[in-house]
Amino acid sequence: MFSSASEPPFPDENKTDICQFASLAPPGDDASSRGRNSTGLPETTGHPDSVYVMAANIFQGIHMEKSPEKILIKYGHEPLLRCLPESKDESFQRLSYELAFSALKYQDILETILIDSYIFPSTTIPDHLSSLIIVMLYDFQDRKFQARFLSDNEESIAEVQEVENLLNSFKTKLAAALARYRIKHDALSIYHILPETVKKQELRASTLPLYAWINTCKISPEEVCHSLKGKGYNKVKSILHIGDKVFAVDQHCYDVLIFPSHLKSDLLNTDLFKDYKLIFQDKSRSLAVHSVKALLNMDDDILMVNTGSWYTVAHMSALTNNNSSKIFVCGVQSQAKHPDLKNLFTKFGCKNIEILHQTFLNIESKDNRLQKVKVILLLPRCSGLGISNPVEFILNEHEDTGLLKDFSQGGTSEDKLHVLAQQQYEQLTHAMKFTKAQAVVYCTCSVYPEENEAVVKKALEFQDRGIKVQLYRLSPPVLPLCSLQEIHLSTDKFFRIEPSEITNGCFLSVLTRERDPSETVSVKDVLARAAAKGLLDGIELGKSSKQEKKKKKPKASLPKASTTDGNSIQMKIAEFLNRETNANANQSEASTTKASLPQKNTTQVRPPSQVRKPSKPATNPLVPAFMKNTAASRPYERPTHFVRHRPEDRMVALKPVEIVLPPVMLPFSSPQVIRPQIPTQHFYCHWVGPKTVVPSYFSTPSISRKGEKPKENLPSSLLRYRRPWL
């Protein structure tokens, strides 16, 4: 198939020189000493032929196209071979995608090496094999131009064998061309020639931990932790812990566990993953479904759009397993996939999923099946530049392989970004047309504002105001903010996570409309929301109808109890006021014989014309009318706390005179004995004391200072009357 003059074979003693000459890193470099290649991955001894074929087919569809005047190598338009049955294996697909992605990142360098080594000018190569040559050349230099080791049971492919023989015949020239390229660009390896954004992305991918959510349809989080501890795993608080067998619970999602990346193969062999009790998935999808869960009532339905991975649907079903909610999934146009999906959901234990065989934009907002849908989860296709490991994202979320082209260049073109933003805007505005829906959760893995904030703000600004429903508004995040950085990034009500060494990037927006006042929210709905936010830890929501009936009975009798309490309070107030009325009446009768004597120490004196002598007890207007007759017959009781209110409107300002008198009344003294002692004239001056001497058992007090209480010496046989100045 190839017509070329191959190089003469080199003796084995030159292999070491070629390896050092073509190494991606100089001798003694850390990467070489650890047996790792330039990208930080373990060195390989080659792949099966089928991996090269599938990687060539992937590269054929995503390679960078150049202008006609710059084209040096033509790749053709047809795939090399049909997909092999082995391609259904996940590990096989991962190897093929990683090899194609690596070849894509170094496409310019590999093409330069092929031309500089005179392979293309001197060899006639069919266009459909160019992709296979690029893919195998990258793997060849990654092995430091060493021979590939094949097992006896591996099936060989003729095209792969021919390309391998061609590269082996030119390995010296290929190694020399690679060395010249590195010297020209002053790079220790071709890895250092990559754009900074690509190098940062690869560095994050090498340290990114594994995230796995717990399938609560089959097992509880406590049982998972107990099982992991039984297998030698230790629970830690920090995900930065670099221990051997450790795991941690995510801060945002209570059912998500975090593992170091090097434990993946060991975890996949455990029963937890084999029985679909633990599922690996990117954290951004878990954040989306937990946001939906926080907005749900007990019987609300959910509509999921562009879910990508069916794991996201299964996670949503696991979170709503105890509710009567139904999950509608749209976009599955192939009827042939329906049985496979049902079988998959059966393995997960999901029972509340219904598949719609229509695209989202073709579904009417008045569809009878979706009248109970209250929350719509929208996961539109995006650039995905917030992802650190694009191969895992494509395989797990069933995304387009065209994303690898953007990742290899470190960014997305403006034309493609505009197309994606328009598609996202159309889907978001269509979701807002569902009148029965109360919330829309919009989630992407993009770092571009054109796909995130701009789309949401534009949809809110141009939403249809002719519909007789309340408009959507931007709501704060419903997820907990666990760091100062998250609080700072969420000040404008958007939830963002920047790409880092511990997590991929994520953007979340929650749009809600005010509920219709006619729609009442039940107690179950309120408790369900509180439980979703983790406010009811350890409290069971389910209660029997008998308990509810028992609780309703005391509630019905509450108004009666309150009425009885109110009547008793009124009775006590009436009795108190009646007692005070009787006390005032008795005191007024006793003071008729000495009306000029003051009742307490004061700084002002009224003229005698203002002193009234009531002839009968005055009725208190505060006493209720129905209590006046009944309360009057009660015997007199000394009041404990009583303050007599003065008629302030009748007060006359007079010249202040300081008077100190002992307000003591003798029970055996008659009014005729005391009355002559008081002068009948009205004087406004200091009063010193009576001229006549009172009997020896009554000592006259001396004039005290203002504010001091007078001293008195009374025999114990005398009755003590009330002293209102105390």
C-alpha cells in the first residue's frame, strides 16, 4: 500500500541513543525518572490495533482544518473502518478518545515532524490513512520510539500493521525531527509548547478527585460509609487529604462522596459500584438535581431537558423516591432505546421516570401530560470549558466529540459561541412558556458569560408579558455557600464554581415566579422543602391519619379555651376595681371630719374650695355594667397595689409650701377633738404644728427634710392605717 524507500534497520545498540535523542524530557527529569510521559500519564507499551482504528476515526472528525494554501497533509472525509464490537467497552472508548485528543493537541507538531522527516514527500499515503498515521505517530514518540508489545490473543488489523512498519523504518529521522523542533522552540518537551490554557487544564485534570453519588433507592448514606470503612477506607473532612484509602462527604450535596483519583479502578471492583449503589458522575450534575429538589413540593412533577447522561435522571429519581413526583425526560427520539433505558432504570431501582419521544422545542406548553410539572431542569449543550477532563465529560454525559477541538485550542470560536448562546436562549424562553411551571433551573459547565448570565438576563428581559401569569424573576441560590469565594461569586444571585484542582467549573441560575395566591401550600409541602434543605435532620415526616386526627381535636377547642380565659380575666379585673371602689368610699367617709388634712406628702397644696366631701361612694366607670351589682356585695379587702389618679385638668398651680404631717387617725378620737386644733383661716405659709399638746402617747414628729420619711412611735396596741406615701 505504501511506496517508499525505507531506512535500513539499526542495530540494537542504537536504541538507547535514539531514546535519549527523542525523549520528551531530558535525562534526569522528574517525569522520566518516574516512568511518566510528558502529560504526566504513565508510559505505555502500545495499544491494541482496534484502539488505533477507533482513535483514527475520532481524529478524522475533529482534526483542525487549514486553508487550502496551507494544507500539507490531506485527511479525507471517510472513516478508516467501521466501529468494532469492542468499542462498546468503556475502557476501550476512554483509551481511544484520550489518544485522539492527545493527537489533536499536537497536530501541528506531528505534521511538522512527518514533513521534516520526509515521510510524506517520499511516500505515497492514501488520504484515509493520514489520521491513522498521526495517531500512531503520537503514540510512537510517547513510547520514545520503542517497539510495541502485542499479546498473542490480540487481533491484528492490516492497516495498522502497515503504518507501524512505516514508522519503524523512519524512526531515526522522526526522532531527529522531534529534537530539532524542540530546540527551535527552546522547549524541554512538546508539552511546553502547548498554550497556557491547555496546560492548566491538563494540570487540573491530573489532580481532579472522583465524585460519586449514593443511590438512595438501594442503600442509605450511613450504610455506604459503613461498607467503605469495612473495606479499609477512612472518612476524612478535607478532600485535599492525600491518604491512601480515604473518602469525604461533599459540602453542597449530602449524598455525594469524594475519592482520590487513583482509587477508581479499585472502587469499580467493589459491590457498591457493581450493584449501582454508587455512581461516578461530575459534581455539576449533582448540584443541578439538588437545586431542583430544594424547590419541589411533595407531589410536583419535573421536566428534564438535555440531560445528557442517564445517570442524571437516575439521581433525580433517587432524590424524589419518597415523593409522588413524576420525572419526564424529553429528547429520546429513538424508540429502539426505550427498552434499554427501561432496563437501565430497573437496575437503578427507579420507578417514577417517563420518557417523551420528542425534542423539547416541539413539546407544547399545554401538553396534558405536563400539567403538574412545577420545576423544569434545563441542561443545555454548552462549550464546556469549565471541565478539566473533557474525555470523561464526553463519555459520561454523551456530549459531542467536537468539544475536543475547542479544548485542544484552549477556547471556543466566536461563531460557535454565538450559535450555542442562541440555542440556549431558545430553550430557556420555551421553558418559561409553561404556565403551570413555577421554577426553572438553568445549569451549564461553561465559563463564558455569553452562555450564562447573558442568556438568563436576556430571557428575563424579553419574557412574554401577555400571558396572564406572574413573571419570572431571578432567585438567590438554593444551595449552601460553603466558602467566602462562593459567597463573593453569588452576590448577583448566580451560583458559580470556578474550575480548580478539586472540582470542575459550574454555573447555576434559579428562576422562579411568585405562586398563585389561590394555590395553597400544604404542611407536607413546607416540610418537604425544609427536609430538602437539611432542616429536619432526624425528624420523620410520615404520620398516620389517626395521629393527625388527634392533633386536630385540641386545635378545634382552642377558641373555647381562649374565651374562658378572657372571661376569667375580666372577672378578676372587675373584682379588683370593685374592691378599690369600696376602699375609696370608706376612706372618703372617714375623711369628712378632717377634710383639710392631706392624705400624703406633697409639694403642692390645694385651696379648701377644691376639697370635696362626697356623701356617697362614687361609682367607678371602669367597672363593667354587668358586674356593678354583684361585686358590691363582696366584703372589703385591703388592696395590695393601688394608685389614685388625680383629676389633672382641675389642678391649679399654687405657691409651693413644704408640709410634713403624720397622717394617723385615732379610732377613739371624735371629730370634735381634732377640729379645734386646726386653724380655720387659710394661710399659704409653713405650718409648724398645733398649739395644743396632743396626749403623751402621740409624739409630735419633727420637721424632716424633703424626701425623708417621718418617724413615728406608735404603741403596738394601736391600729395602723394605710400609709400611701410608702
